[in-house]
Amino acid sequence: MKKQSHSLLSLHILIMKQESKRGERSLFNMTPIQIENQTFVAITLVLPKTNFLAVTSEKGYIMCGALDIALLNEKLKERKIIAGRAVGVRTIEQLLDAPLESVTLEAEALGIMKGMNGREALLKMV
């Protein structure tokens, strides 16, 4: 993830420089974050009346309530997506700390379980 996180950090810096030059508020934010010396990418998209939140690794991701676990488990089962969903979160920090409300079958196969917090789940996705 180091090579990917370096280029993502460069992209994040470029976006932030462009926004500050124009005096704009960021509607999209992609930031590398560290959890126990592992690098992940946090994504926030500000939408009307809600935020889209996700944190990803090379193997999988956790996301806010917008994630449809049933769709991933049923209609997209052949893709073997590793993902978890937390509901009621409004920030990346809340997403990391919240218990997962549901997880995909592939996530369960890695030991990621409903009720586990986002940080713990991400560390199993390394």
C-alpha cells in the first residue's frame, strides 16, 4: 500500500492546494491515515444532507450506511468483496470507532465480524 498511498497523498495535496487557491470548501477529501503503522485511505464525499464515508485498504473497505451488504453478498458474490458497514456515522473517526452493523461473507472468512469496530476490521484487511 506504500506506493499507492504515496500517490494518493500527492493527489490529496494537489486537490487541497487548488481549493485553497480558489477559496473553496472541500466537497471531496481523500486522505491517507495510519492505524498501527498500516496505511489506509479515508474518503469523504459531502452530499446534500449526508456524507459518504469510506476507508479502504488494498483488500477491502469499511463504509457508512450507504453500503448495501446484501447486494455484495448476493448479486455480486462472484467478486468476493471484503467489506463492512457501520451506520449512524458522520465522520471518518466515527466510522473507525463504530461497531460494524454488517459485513460481507468474504469479510467473515477473514475473521471480520459484526460488532467489531472499523479499526479492527481494517487491520484484518491488510
